[in-house]
Amino acid sequence: MVLTGVDQYNLEVYQELLNITLFTSNYFDFMDVGSIAYKITPRSQPLFTYFQCFSPDLWLFIFALIIVISSIISFNEENMSKLSENIFNVFIILISKSIPNSMKMNNKLNKLLIGFWLLLVMFLSIMFSSFLLDYMIKPIPNEVIDSWDDLYMRSEVTILAPMNNAIVKYSELENTSMAKSFRSRIDSFLPEDSKEWFDYMYKKMDTGHYALVVKKWNLLFLLSKMSNNNKEWIKTFHISSNGGLKLPNYLPVLTKMDKNILQFLNKL
């Protein structure tokens, strides 16, 4: 939609009315606080992903059981000096699911213990194989930012927002941990209608270290101007599912708007 000069002026007036009313009216609970555009990046798996097949408590139990079984075997053989060797052999069974040749099985109780351990190892192996198969089939989701909560959790992302945006006002007026985090990361700006400014913003957004928070009727326009209407580049961004987002409970938002404002915004 192409805005006429009058419409553009009216839009600026209405935006200013919303910004003024946002923090003074008692009739607010919802308004457009801005959509979030963030460059889609592949999510990497955490280090030692394979070890996450079992909980930390279960891993501790397994290693404790290895020590207990090795201690009983050494005690039954009346040779505690071989404890470290038996611990190593029992651990090898966990990995290979076979009994090492160096392990002597003269005692009946030792045979029962090793048999029990082999059964437990087989059960653990089935669980691990199921986890591994699920890991290989399930696709790794991309990193996206779809809400203020996501933005808060991604503390390494710098927030680009116009100076009159609700997220800027929120960070300035509130003293919560979210507001403090936003305050330290916001890079506010006044839009400029120049190629140099759009090129500068393009370079920032293309790095993947910035999230752009702009009202929904301006977001796609800005991305288009940054990229010279490069649709393929715009597709590399995730745009939050809702332009009108519910603000935190401690921040009021609009429910009752002037009918003229609603009619105008519905045209956009």
C-alpha cells in the first residue's frame, strides 16, 4: 500500500497518540508493540549431546555401581590390589558388552555379578540406541526469536528499535531484570531516508547479531529498503508470529481505540 502525504501525516499523528496514551490510559491491555525480525541461524547441538541420553543421576548411579561390583569381585578374590584393574574391566564391559580375557571367573558370586552387569549393560545399550536413532531422525530446529521472552533469553543479541518503540520505553521506565537486560542491549535509532543509512542497517542485520523490533506496518518496508527489495534475503529472517503482542502484566496496553484510528490501521 502506498501512503499519500496526508495518510503519512495521519499515521505519524496516530502513532504519537498511541505512544502518549500507552503510559497514561487505564484502558490498555493490548497493542502493537512491534514485530521482531531476526536472521534465521542453524541451532548447534550442545557439547557431549550423546551423554544426555541418561540423566546425571543415572550416570552417577552407573559409575557407583561399577565401583561397587569391582570392589565385591576384588574382595571375593581376596586380592584388593586388583581393584583398579577390575574397575577398568567392568567399565570395558559397559562399552564392549563382552568380558575381557584378563578377567578370571572362578567365584560363583562373581559370575552372578558379571551376569547381572551384562544384563544391565544390554538394557542400557538398547536405551542408548533408541536415543541415538531419535537424534538422527529428528531435525534440529533453527534459532528464532518470536517474543520478548526469547529476546530476553538471547542476551548476546543487540536490539535495534526506533526511539519511540514500546520496548525502548519499557526498558527506560521499568526496573525488572528484563528491562535492565534490554536497556544494556538496545541500540535505538531514528530512521533516515538515505541509501547510506539503509546500507548501514543492512550490514548490521546481515551479521545475525541484531534483532530489529519495529511496528508491523514498518518492518517489511525497512527490510525491503535495506536489501533493495531482495526477497531471498528477506526470507532468511524470522518475523515474529504476531505484530500485536501482549506486553508483560506490569505494562499497560490499549483495548479502547478511537474508531478513526482503527479504521485507518485496518487499511494497512
